[in-house]
Amino acid sequence: MSRGEILQIVIVEDEVSILQLYQTKFELEGFKVSTAMNGRDGLKIIKSTMPDLVLLDLRMPGMQGDEMLARLREEEWGANIRVIILTNISRNEAPPSLRFLAVDRYIVKAHYTPTQVVEVVREVLHLPKHG
């Protein structure tokens, strides 16, 4: 990754206020952001943008996050995309299938500020800490 490269992330989240909050936060931090409000649209956007990282909610209408992740991991193009689960479901309540799907981190939204989420993303992508 060159210093000047703009990193692409996709946020898959069905709550508009949370989606807009994280989109704005990451854009202000210099990331290019694409968004989807369900797993089906998320898969399409991920395939078209091939992002550096996906922030994925679990409970969404249509296709839930764990199903979307399972489908992503079945695809050659999606097998190695970095994924951070960003949800309000505790790990104990998470779908059992999630254990078998590669995720880089599991974040409970209520326990992290948006700034802390950005720091986790930077850490997962091996970027220097910001200011």
C-alpha cells in the first residue's frame, strides 16, 4: 500500500443513523466509503468495489450479516477480504455459524466510540495511528 492510496471500505448496516455516522466518520478520516443496508446489496457492492475492509452488522432485513459473510467467503474474490463485525449482539448471542467464518474483529457497537472503531480498522489494515 502506497502512502497516498485511498483505502476503500464498505459499511453494511440497516440503521440509517448509524450508517451515516460511520460513513461520515470514515470519510473524514480519508477513507473511500460505500454503503449497503442489507446483505444482498452488501455482496453486490463488495464485488463491484473490492474494498480493503468491510464493516458488517449482523441483524438486518433480507439477508443477515452471517449469511452474507458465508456467501462472501464462498467466492474466490471474497475469501480474503478483511471483515470486522460491527453489531450490538454480544459474542454469546452471535449466530454459531460465525465461528467458522473468518473475521478480523468482533466489535459490539455499544462498547466502542466511532473513533475507537476507526482505530481498530487502522490496526487491522496495518495503518499508522492517526494524530
